[in-house]
Amino acid sequence: MADLKQFNLPDLGEGLTEAELITWHVGPGETVALNQIIAEVETAKAAVEMPSPYAGTVVALHHEPGSTMEVGSPFITIDCGGEGSAPVPAAAPPSAPEPAAEAPAERESVLVGYGAKTSTSNRRRPRKDTPARPASTPATQPAAQVATQPAAPPVAVQAAPARTAPAASTQPATRTAPAAPVGPAASAAPGSLAARSSRPAAKPPVRKLAKDLDIDLATVVGTGPQGTITRQDLLSANGNGTPAPAVAPVAEPVAPAAPAFDPAAREDRIPVRGVRKLTAEAMVASAFTAPHVTEFITIDVTPTMELLAELRESPAFAGIKLTPLALIAKALLLAVRRNPTVNSRWDEANQEIVLPRYVNLGIAAATPRGLMVPNIKDADRLSLIDLAKALGELTLTAKDGKTPPADLSGGTITITNVGVFGVDTGTPIINPGEAAILCLGAIRKQPWVHNDELAIRQVTTLALSFDHRLVDGEQGSRFLADLAAILSDTRNFVAYG
């Protein structure tokens, strides 16, 4: 027998209360194994793959992709009954009679993607406490369907007319069609949208205009394709609130007037959820809580770029992607040792400055899901080789959207690299909970005075934003000057270490 297990959305970490469903990897009726990936969801921290907590057959998916789910809400239902479980209902074959005409189904499935009906009728399923109507009565067969019935109609419809009328192929359409409805629907052509539905056919902008003009769409005759109500139909009916005469539409002039400007029809809206929502909230909180100060310094980093070229040729770095960011990150970690206040945080509850004896280095990464700032734990204890490896892994994981929530929290200082976009510098906003953020600009060949002579050197601009509650102007300036000294003379990599 069936053994239904309902799995509710769990807390995905750090007290998050909701998540957005990105996609399902399974569907109703499919068999899943224990710990098989069944879906992917996105929290305010990162994208997370959801494993199946049970083995069995999928019975119900409780959310559509793109929807926001509360923690603890039903997520998926799985039948763990094995071979004795109830089979998933299959769609009825096209030739089978409709079950509602003989015996009502015991349970109507409402599962997503459970299988489409094969009947083209749009009538409602009869209630259990009312007898089912015969399939040949006008009340259960729309006019549009009967009027277009093939030459060989069902026996229940043709039996009576066959004895009295020789033209059996034309009689069912006239004898079984219900009386034409009174109102605008009567003028709609057979097979049109208006004939198939009691709800007038109109696009969302037209419905909004009708609401603004206080016009009932049911009183308007649609002259658009398949009876669709157009904007012009509403404007024609707006004179006295009555529908326009049901006459053939007048041919448009050769040079029609330009349509009224409708901004809503030419705008795209992007829902702010998940990572983007958290980033927006965090940046607003940081900008209006921490008093920001930004300082700049332009330096000659030719020695650093020469060192980078040498290290890339070294056997010790074989197979390791070594970038300028790795050397600049190492220089920052050395400068932090002499200026620990830039690696601090503000404790609002106790009105204290907290100085960690570790550095969790955050790297701002632009991903398809928005801006993420994963951090490398205890980065100050890593060698240059290990730091370069960690940076490569961090970047790939962030771009794939697989960064775990633990790597997105606990950062102490951050680097943002706008130079990869060809940007010279910027005024970055401090990551919440930190004291400073360094902005690395593009490294370019520029004219520079070197040894009292004009030369072409590799130059970049560094910008440091810091929280003035934690770091005063002298401390911020000293840190930036030490960082510049290390990058301008690679011998300081050893001296500062």
C-alpha cells in the first residue's frame, strides 16, 4: 500500500526564512533514490542543491519554479510504499469515453505536470452529489464545438435526427446547438476566443485601460484577431460607456495615427530575490550606518608585474593560475599586520571595537545571481601558492553559484577588483560587519617618472574605503601607504613579512 512522505523545506542555514525555487530535476511519477538531487533553490546566501530525503515515487511537487517558499512549507511528497504503492494515474486514451459522463472520478489530481486531458471539451467536472448530464445535451456541449462537429458525430447526438432528416451531416449542428447567448458573445465568430470562454479576450494593457476607464469588458465587442478586444475598441466604447456597433471594422487608413504611448508595454521588470535582495539590503545598511571615507593612491607596480612573470615560470607554480590579484592580496595581508585596525569590526550592542587575530579575506565576485563576497578563512596563514589556489577555487565556485553559505559570512576585510572590466578606480561600499574594502583598478602602461627620467611603466590606482568609527584618517593612510610600498618594491614582500 501507499506510504506517502511529505518533505518540508528545511532551514538551509543561518536562520534563513525563505528560498526561491530555481528548477526541479524530477517530476510526478518519476522514481527517485535516496540523496538524489531533486531540485535547486536559491537563498539570500547562495544556490543550494536539494537531495531527496526518501527513496520512492514522486507524487506531488508543491511549488512552481520561480516561486518563493517559506521554511517549513510543504516541498515534495514521495510515495515510499515500494511495489505495493498505488500507481500514478495515466492520461485516458483519446478514444475512451469521458469518465464524468458515467461515473465521477474519486479524486481529481491537481499535481503539476500530472498529464493533460485528452478531451477538448471545456465543461466542468460534475459534483458527486449531482447526477451527470448526458453527453448529448446542449448544456454540456458548447456551440463552437457542435457547430464544427465532423460528418460522423457521436451516436448519442445523431440517433434521433437520423430517422427524420436525410441530411444527417447538417442536422446535428442545428438541432443540438444551444440557444445563442444574449449580448456581445453572440456576435463572436464560431471558434473565436469569445465563443470559447465567458471571460472577454483582451491583453493585460487593454484590461488595465478598461479598469481605468471604468468599462466592463463584457459590454465591448472585440474587433481584433479571434474576437480579441483591442485598445481602439475601448476608446470607441468610451463615449457613453456602451459597446460599439457590431459592424465590420473599417479599413485602417494608409498612414494610421501613432498609438498612444504606453510605458508598461515597453518595460521589463526583474524580481529582486535571493542574493540580489540580500546585497541590496546590506549595501543600504552599510552606506547609511558606517561613515565612509575613501582615499586613493596611484602607484608604479612594474616590479610586482615583473615578479609575477618570474613566478609563472617557476616550477613551484606549475599548474597554478597566478594573477596580479594574488600578489596584491598577499601584499594586503602583509600590510594588515602593521595596521590591524583595518581588519576590525564594530560591536554596536557593547559599543566596542573588535580586533580579530585572523584575516578572513573577502573577494567580491560578480556572478549571474548577483554580487557575492565569499571569503578565504585564515588567509593570513597561507603561503602565496596556497593563496593563489584558494583564489582560483573561490572564483570558480562563485561563478557556478555553488558557494556554500559558510563561505559568505565571517569576512573581516575585502578586495574588489574593478580592473578586470578596464575601470581605473571607484569608491567601494564597505561590506557589512567589516572596517575596510580595497578597490583595485586596471593596470595600464603609462608615462611615469622613474629614476628622474620619463619612462613607460605599469601603473594602477588603489582606493581604500574605511569606516571612520573604526579607522581614523592616519590609520587608513598608513595602511594604504604600506600597501603601495610593498607593490612598488617587491623586496618589501620579505621586509614586511
